[in-house]
Amino acid sequence: VLPYLLSSGLSKQELVQAVNISFTFSSLVVLFLFSQLNIFDYQYLLISIPGIALVFIGVHFGSIVQNKLDTLQHKRLTQLLLLVLGSTIILKSF
């Protein structure tokens, strides 16, 4: 979804909002499907709750960095991070 959104010409705020909405929606779909397949356990939910605090901290610091970058720098940094993450996945497959 992110490469498509990067090429769509959204502002950096709109891009971040769209990615966050996409991630939240997909997480809710996975949660629903897990519950339908009876593989959802509330114990895992309790374990995951502290991670939510880390997400909010990351979003806070990410927004600080995002506000300091212009649109072109933001787009290039996002593309660079995608390249690094993609390369890491490819290298781990060997």
C-alpha cells in the first residue's frame, strides 16, 4: 500500500494518516479473523497492551521528525527506509 500512496501525490500528513488507517484496518481484520477461527487468546491481548505504549511513543517522535522534514525529504526518507527493509528481507531469505 505504501508505494502506491507515495506515488499518489498525497501530502506527508495525508500519507501518514492513510498508512495509519490502513494498518489499523488490517489489524482489526486480522483480529476478527483470528476470533472467527478460534485462535485468538485474550492472554496474547494482555501481553500486547504494553506494546501499544511503545507505539504511541514512536508515533510522537515520528511526528516530531516528520514536522522537521519538507515533503520531498519525507518522500525520499520513506523510499530509503522501504529499500533498506526490502533489502533486509531479501538478504534474510538466503
